[in-house]
Amino acid sequence: MFKGLFIVKASAPYDPPESPVVSAERGGNGDVNLSWNSGSNVRGYSVDRSFDDVTYTRIAEHLIGTSFLDSDARGKSAFYRIIAVNGEGEGVSDSVYSKFVTGDTTPPTHAPTPDGTPGNGGPQTATYNKELGVPSCAIGVS
């Protein structure tokens, strides 16, 4: 016959965390600013990075906030996954891609003239497409 105190784990005290939703933006110096939503029952977050979307390397762990700045990806395009962690497991985000854009992305102050020569063609507007991570430009000629 057995004597003593026996502890049996009947069920998990909480579920594994949900997968975070992640966004990535490039800073002016090429740093990648990652941010994600916070979830319930999360004890911390880890960040994985890949340059080929196949092999991922853990670049940060035990984070308690919902953002991370990666300055090691300057001049490179990179893929990221955020992992929410608690005592019952991990919730892994979908991959998010941050494209590195080469060249000067600053729009000129005026668009070309109708004959194609620079200057006096009217204002130019520039937008940033967060989905693709690249600037786009619309030229208005007046």
C-alpha cells in the first residue's frame, strides 16, 4: 500500500498563448522596429529572425514588452517571428517580412515638367506602403 502525499496534475491551469499579430517598420537608419499585440496568459516573448524564411535564429528572449528594435538587420531584408510564451507552451506568429530598400527614397520637391525636364512640374506626394515595406511615389504635373 502507498502512503504519503500524491499530487496529480489533472488539467493545465491555462491554455498556451495565442499567436501574436506582428508589424515591422524600417527606421530612417535601417533599423527594424517590430511591434505586436499583447495576449492573455503570456509570461514573455521571444523574437526569431531569418534572412531566407527557412532557418530562424532566436535573437531575443524573455521580453516582457510588445516591441523590439533590431539594428543588426541594417542593409538586409529579413523575416521575423514573435513567440508568446507561458508555462503551457508557445504561440508562434506568422512570419513578417521587412524589405531593405536601397537608394535615396526621399522624394524631390517638384515633379518633372511635361516635357520631362526637372523642376516646376508641380508638387509630388510620397506614401509608404507598410504591407510591402517600400515607398511609392505619385507625381502630379500641373
